[in-house]
Amino acid sequence: MTSESQAPKLKLALLVDDLHLQAVFAEAIDHIRASSFAEIVLVVRNGAPASGKSGSASLASRAAKFVRSPKLRHAIVYALYVKFDAWRTYKADLDPTRLVDCSQRLAGVEEIRVVPEQNGAVHRFPQAAIDAIRARDIDVIVRFGFNILKGDILTAARYGIWSFHHGDNDFYRGLPPYMWELLEDNPRCGAILQILGDDLDNGLVLAKGQYASEGGLSLFRNRIAPYWGSVHFLIWKLKELHERGFAFLQARAVPPAPYRGLRRLYGKPRNREMLGWLWRMLKRKVPDRFPRRALHWMTAIRRRTAEPALRPAARTADLSGFRFIMAPNGHFYADPFLFAHEGRTFLFLEDFSYAESRGDIAVMDVTDEVPDTARICLSTGSHLSYPFVFSHDGAIYMIPESLAAGEVALYRAEVFPDRWVKTHVLFRGAVVDTTPWFENGVWYFFVTFIVPGTEAVALHLFIADGLTEPWRPHPASPLSHDVRDARGAGRLFRQNGGLFRPAQDCSGTYGRAIRVFQVDALTPDTYAEHFVLEVGPDAVPDFADRPAEGIHTYDDAGGFEVIDAKFKLPVGSF
């Protein structure tokens, strides 16, 4: 919320239909008001008469309207579905589209009303309104209302009109947001912030995110992550504009891609499409109500051979020879990390208890042919996972994932490997899977932010001058808003002279695959990487003649390699 530039604040205008705005737009306004670098100086309100919607219309009149209108009649199943879905799954605090009264937020801001010239779904502003807006010397117009905009209004602000598009503009143009992703069984939902141009949903894309689809029957649940996960795009790009200028935004814009949607423009699904989808989903979901198998995570280990399991430079992987470690009944082992100490190799992992719905950190000595039994070495009373163990300046440390405590905590081994003491809180926030890297006297911390209550994730990079020194954002951060690579899948590793970052691909299902990226540049001022290898569940050895459903962690140390994978196993077998 703070800019390092001493430039004057950016002057913003908001386009709104009413002062009751969607909750995500209300939050975006809160971000602007809390920032040091932007201010809202003008509200442009739609002065056109209301569309004629009336909550007081009788049931009979509304039914007659459906009967008379072919467009509404052919989408009646969709309309009924939306009502039922909201009744079944609605939670007001998570609803990104619920209306919020923003009159107090915008109190004292100058307001002008504009009656647009309308042609179908297109709005054009009268010249007098455009002149009035230009007279305010606006830097950015933010669109929270009006329809499709055309004409000179697009250039009325110095840096154009910025607008959210809730959907991946490479695949989905039109409405309704995030419904067709369900119908087409798309594992991802997209969201963008763009500068509007003359072509619909084809402007300069300032920021883009990819989020995991809900994969079920609920439109309400499917839109939570992309709406809330992208709301900060606006304040993020305004900060960059203030600090670095418009040329920087243009240079970091998402490259344009050809439109690959199955339809030129999407609309409300027709009755036959909805009924077909509902029937397919019913056949898929009914067995889940009476499951005979359930997903269960397992950790596997093998001695290091001449070639590592992951060979990103050669773009190949070989996971043969891994043997699975059995967890006690009612538990699973996941998030494995290895650490070599005094000629022995120790395996740290998440020991998750189904009964307590909580993970603790366990450790076992795996040096010998028959490894020790895992024992708990760190328990805090709240969930822990991802036990990143490392050494520095003669001490051994651990940074476990402790989202439940809302912090990134540093633990030092008081008596290795069984006794750990918390020495510092490095960061506070809703983050997971902290992955440190130390190079040339600088600490780099790769951390994944999670929007509370959602599955929306974003990979950020922080730097610090010492292990316990304050973090500051890396200039390239955030690195990703893509569910396919925004969570860590283990420590960074060097191989054949290259540095590689493993990441989780959580599209379709959590922990579906590991994707490996080669780091091309890592300095306090620059970061760059490119994708080189994907390792999916088909590469994992079968367990009890069952194929793996996912893989999401890899580590290599002390002459051993470890992975974790999930399987659908008979209920009651674990």
C-alpha cells in the first residue's frame, strides 16, 4: 500500500452504475483509500433509467415474461439452477458479487452523472461528458459499471480505462462468469485486469491469474477463488504505475494470444446444455456419496542412483525404485524433506492425523536398509506441514508451513533431530510452503499467499540481508498467479550447472503434478525462469496395483531421494 516514489498521487475516476457495488469492487476501493499513491477524485455514475427490474413484480407476471421471451425460456433450467445452487451453497461472507453500500467509502468525492448513448450492449459517452472527465486530468479510469464501452471515452484518461474480466480471455468471452468452465470440465478458471480497447476482451492485459476450478456442481463455489484472488490486481498495478511508470506496465503486460474459445461469444447455457451437464455430473457424483475408495497421501524413498529421479536439463524423469513408507493407521505421511547430518540421513515429513485433522512434523533416520519408525519432533497444537530443514552458520533450522498460526516461524534444532525451539517469526500472513534459498550473501524466500477462505494462490518472492532480518519484496514479485506453479514442491536444487525450482500443479486436483522451472536469473534486482519439465502421477510407481492420482513434493539429499503421492485406496485400509 506504500510507494517508494515521491511522485504526486495518481488521480482515479470510477465508472459505476450505482453506489451499491460488488464486494470485490468495494475491497478494491478500500485498497485505494489505504494506499499512499492513489486517490479517487471522481465518480462517474450511470444516469440512464433503471432497466425495469422490479423485485415487487408478481410471480405470475415474472412467469409470463419467461413464457413470452424465447431467450429467457431457453435458459430457464440455468435460472432455476442458479437459485438452487445459491440456496444450497451460499455464504454471504464469501460471495464476491454481493452488493455493498459504498456511499460512505466515496463520501466527499465529486460525482457526475452520465446518460450514455446505447446501442444494444454498447455504451458511448456524450462528448460533453468526455470533456468534463478530461478536464479533471485523470490518470486512470476504473470501470466498475456501465456496459461495453466504445468511442473516445476509452482515451479520456492518461492511462486508459482499467477493467476486470472474470474469465480467461483466451478461452471465454461473454457471460456468465465461470459457468462454462464447469460445463466444459475445464480444470482452471482465469481472471484478468486489462486496459479496454476497441475490441471486446482484447485490450492490454496488465495482470492475469489462473485458479483451480471447483470441479463440481456449484457455480457459487467456482467463482470464489478467481474473484477474490484477482481483486488485488488493481492496487498492485497502480503501485507499479506510480513507482515505475507506464512503460514498465507495458513491458510486463501479458503477451496477446489467439482466442481459442469453443464459441465466439458465450451466453447463458440453453436448457438442453444444462440438463446434459447436470446428468453427467449426477452420474459422477452419486458414487462419491457412498465411497468405497478415498484419497490417501503416501511418502516414498529410494537410494540415489547414478541419475537423479528428476532430470530437468534433459527433460526426463525416472521414478522407478521408490518404495513407500507406511504410516500408522489413521495417519498419512506427506511433504517429505531430507537432511544429512554427521554421516546419517534424516527424513522429515508431515504426519497427518485423520482423527485430529491436523499435521505434526515427524522425523526418521533412513540411513540403514530398515529405517527407524517415524516419531514426532515438532508439535504446536495447530497444523504443521512442509518441514523445510536446512543449515546455516553452524546451526540447523526448520521453517514449517504454519498457515493455521498465521505466521512463518523459524525453529532452531536445540537437540537434533528431536528438539526444536522457535527463535523468530519471519513473516505474518496467510502464506504456505515457504522455500528459502541463500546465494551471494542474500536470502531469498519463495512464499505462496493464499486468499483466506479460497484456493486462490500467488507466488511471491522476498529478500533479506540476513536469515532473521526483515523481508522486503523482490522487484519481480509477485512471480505467479497461476495454480499450476504458484506453490512450492520442495527445495530449489542445482543440477548440471543449472538452478531449478520445483512447483506444484494444482489444476484439476490439489497436488496433481510437479512442474520444474529453470531459474535463468536470480539477483536482488532480477528474477526470471522458464518451464522445463512436468512429472505427473503416471510417472509414480503403482501402490497395491493402484495408479497414483497426484504427486507434489520432491527432495534429494544425503544419498537418498523422496517423493510423495496420493492414491485412491479402499476406505478403512488406512
